[in-house]
Amino acid sequence: MNVSDIAKMMVAVSAGVARDRRWWSRRPANELTRTGVEQLRQPFLSQDECARLVGVTDRYMEDRSRPLDGDAYLVVRREHRRLNDRGVRQIMNAQDIDAGLSDLYTSGRIESLFAERLGEEVVLESITLQVDEPDEETKRGYHVDRITPPVFKLFVYLTAVESEEHGPFTYVPGSHVDTSRRLRCLLDNLRRQRRCPAHRHVPLRGRRCRGRS
């Protein structure tokens, strides 16, 4: 990518981020729209369902990436030395390998959860089952999966994450509307991600089956 292409991309992304900030300003006032994250007060899945999904995950986990049923596939990140998060293994499009996840995928339950908070309909793209092993060397820093337009995730811990040693999902409150930070991510995602001051980040600890959106 040459300098001209990078300049054009920055202009386009800058316009998109500014548009996103205006979009966020019109959303209903609640925890998700204010901080960018909400920890659900009630379990999103039952204890039995979480235990069942741990079994599903274990059944498909291997040491090499491979295609699974339908559009599902297993990604073993340590196979790719240039990638961060090499302790992560993921079953992408997991709704194609499990009837219970397929039912959840088509139920509209996840979309409704976000629509209630955003005041706008959303589209569910996929469900992922992920194993995140201890990793103090290749773990990614703070980042966004897509700069613009906004994307949303619902995390459900299938096992307890009750301390920082367990590697909780961690976020920076308000960064979803921090225009300069999001533009820096455009460059930071091409190299090692920028670290944030420790006093600003918030780890999400929790029992299994709790949801975080």
C-alpha cells in the first residue's frame, strides 16, 4: 500500500469514525452506550448449557486448524507465527456444528438484547467457541476488530473467570466514542497494539454463563 492509498484510507476511516460518534450520541442512555460495555445481571445461559458447550468445544479442539461441518472451521493461532494471541483456538461459525447453538443463532435472542439497548436493529453474523490459554508473550493489546462502522460482541464465560490470572476480557471505558483512539487503532492494528495506562482499563471478572456485551 503506497502513501496515496494510506492517505485515502485515513480520510475514509476518519469520516466513518466521525459518523459513528454522531450515531452513538443518538442512542438511548444506558450502561452499554455510555461505557461501551455492559455486564449482564442475569446468566445468559444455564449452568447445564455452559457445561454442555464446554464438552462441545473439547470434542472439536485439536492442535491443527481444519475445516469442520458446514461453514464452521477450527483456527489454531499458534500455527501462524506472525499472529498475536497464539494461545487461542477458535471454532468459527460454531452454529454449524451444534444444534443448540444453531437454535440460539436463529432465535433472535442475541439481536434483541442489543436492539433493546441501542434502539436499533442489529444483524448477528456468527457464533464462536474459543479456548484462551495462559499467554504472557503474544497476547494482543487493546484493539478494535473493526474501526468503522461499529460491531458488537456478546461474551459468555463457559468457565469461571474470577481473577486477572484467569485472563478476563478487559476494556477501556468510553473508548468506543474516542475518535482519536480509534484512528490510532488503524495504525496500531498493523503493528503491536498500544498499551493503555493501567488505571483506565477495567477487567470483567465473572462466574461462568454470565454475559458481557
